[in-house]
Amino acid sequence: VQLQASGGGLVQAGGSLRLSCAASGRTSSRYAMGWFRQAPGKERVIVAAISWGRTTYYTDSVKGRFTISRDSAKNTVYLQMNSLKPEDTAVYYCNAETLVTSAVYWGQGTQVTVSS
């Protein structure tokens, strides 16, 4: 499975961005997808995730501001980010984990920068 992330950029605090991550390759497998982020000098941490059955998870700091969704027909997962804060600045990575084998795949990062 190959993951292609897009949608990052520079935005002012309070603004919005929408990240997309398109999966290609062996997409017939069922998998959960998620978004992680890594700020400079910090570890990569989970932001949000969505299961094959569309159960969602959000880390506390983004609840009420970010929304994860998926279009299974397009093999794409989205992260709608509203009310962005400077502390949301990071490289965002999409991730997929297959249900049967638990194989994990990563996309390339996309930079999100929120100016104050």
C-alpha cells in the first residue's frame, strides 16, 4: 500500500486546512487509517484515526476542531482542521494498518504551519 498525503500549508491562527491521504496499491485489504504529527524536536504522535467501520478517535488537543473521515470508494482519508492554533504546527503523516496482518504503512509528511 502506498500513501500519498497532500493539503498542508501555511495558515493563520483560527484558519482551516484539509489534509488528504490517498492509498494505492493493495487497497483491497481492509485497514484502519490515521493521522500523526511530529513537531520539531518532538516525537511523532497520533492526532486522529478512523477504523474500517468508521469508528473515530481523536487526541484530546484536537477534539472539537479536527474531523477525520474516509471515502472508501476513493481509498482516501481526510483530516479537516479548523480553528488551527500555532501549537498545531508540525509535519503531518498519514498511516494505514491492515486488519488481517497488522502491517503498517506510512505516507510522506506534509507540513502544516500555523502563524500567530
